[in-house]
Amino acid sequence: MAINVGLDIGTSAVRAAVVQTGKNVPVLQRYGQVSLPEGAVVAGEIVEEAIVRDALTQLWKAAKLPKKRVVVGIANQRVIVRRVDLPYMAEDELAQALPFQAQEYIPIPIDEAILDFVPLEEFATPNGEPMLSVLVVAAQKDMAAEVLRVVGNAGIKVMAIDLQAFALARAALGTDFDLDAGTQAIVNIGAGLTQVILLKGGTIRFLRILTMGGASFTSALADRMPMEPDQAEQYKRRTGVAIDGMPEGTEGEALARLLLTEEADVLIEEIRGSVDYYLGQSGVDGLDRLYVAGNGARLPNLANRLGRSLGVGIEPVRVLDEEKMRVGKLGLSDVELAQTQPVLPVPVGLAMWGEL
């Protein structure tokens, strides 16, 4: 039995989940979040260290969280994920050879990067040479050190740093992956970032991080209607985007829906471009399933519009599924639990680190 804490340092809030894992279904024991002011975290990177540190201190105190066995997630454009085909070698040999083998694929000087890899599949060249396809992950050392410094200054001991994308995969698919599963996508729309994750057989094959999210929709209304950001946020949630086509009208809600739909189409086009690129590289005709998560995905009709554009049905990432996870005594009402569902996948998935 293990009890881990998953920590998500997001654009608009810091969130943490305590999960107990073992032989039975995992149990979500505790959850908490503390809001962050605009500008404290930008595009997944900590800008105001003192503000984030104080928010973490407040979160740990309010939610009564353990200060050990903490797994913190990262997601920003200083993390590079690439699929690389290499001559076959054992994993221990690959770990030693990776810095030399990966240099030409990673746009970060190797001595400035933290490297890791996930084996994907073995194959042979036309000449019969054995090859190994791996997913190489590279993160800039100074960015990771900054995260560790801020979390450590809050008195929290980090056990591991993990990609939020891996956490999302665990939360969406569980730890018993179906190796025969088709091509699946997870789109996590946060406040400041959108993560596009493509999987095959339960294993991540492609990741792209977009610096767009729910805040982009709020800004579109605040700048162009115009209105105050708080008013734009509420108006956005009430109005939503058009399910299909473009809304008509030039006043009131019709204008707001038009602006939101235009913003949605920019984001959807970026997501579709990422999906099309992966499908073209892998020779697959289309997606078999699309999961959505994040508060940004709650914008009325956005997920439906995305699904129509990609030609696939959509499904929210359901963390609180009785077959996948039980809920302990969180002290949250059913309404509060429902409100947290879109943002639970990252901290819960991080807390499930080591279960694969």
C-alpha cells in the first residue's frame, strides 16, 4: 500500500490530491485547491515564486496534506517529447546511451536537460536490423530546479517530477492499459495551456502543448465587447460557443457567442492540426476515442464542437468512477465533487505515479 500526493501547479490554482493505492481500487483520500492571481504562473512556468510558495503553504494547511511522497507535475514548452527510432539495445544500455543518441532530436543542449524515455515497440529494418522505438522526454534542468525550489520552500518534500501528460493518461485509462486499444486522444484544456495527447495501446505516442486555454476565451470577451475580466468570465460560462457553424446576430449574447466561437475555432484548428500530424505519421485513418478534461473544456458546446471537427465521439475523463477509484471522507458535497471533476485528473494521476 502506498499513499502519494499529486501536486498540480496550474495557471489559475494549485491543486493537490492524496491517493492510496494497493491491491484494491485506489482511494481518493483528500483533495484541495487554492486560487492563484493572474500572472503568478504563465504558460505552465512559475513567474512569482513567493506567491506560489504561499499558496502551497495555504493549501497544505487547509487540506491537511502529507508533506512527504509528493509527485509534482510539469507541462510547459520547456518540456520536449519526441518519438525516436534507435538500434535495439537493453534498457540499461539505452539509459547510458540516450544522451548521445537523443542529441539530434532534442532542441536542448544535453548538458542542460533532464532525460528520460519510455520504450514503445520493437521492429526490424528491411535489412533485418533490430530497432527499438522509444518516447524521449527532455526537460530543461533550470525549469525543473525552479519547481523543486518553490515547492521545497513551502516545506514539501518532492518524491518525483512527472509529466502532466502521463498523469492524464493514468487518470483517463487507469493503470491496466488495453494493449489492443485503438488510437485515443486526451485533450486537457486548462486556463493557460491545452495539452493534446495521442495514445496507442494505452501508451503516449505524441504530445503537444498549446499556450491557449480558457483564459483566451475570457480575454476575447473582455477585450472586444468590452467588459471587466470577472464579468467576461461569467458571461463566457453562460453563453458558450455554437455547436456547429457560426452564430448569427451582432448584439448581446449573439455577439459574445460569435467571439467565443471564433476563439474556439482557432484552438480547435491547432488541436486538429496536431491530431492530423500524428495520424499522418502513424498511418492511422482516425481516432477511436477522444477524452476531454480541464475547466476550459466545460465551456458550453466547446467539447461537442471539437468532437464534430475531429469526427469522433467525446467522453469526459471520469476519475470518480467506482470501478477505477473510490472516494474517502473528503468532506465535499456531491455538488462540490462534480465541480472538481474536470480538474481532478492531473493531481489524481500524479498521485498514481509508480503504479504502471
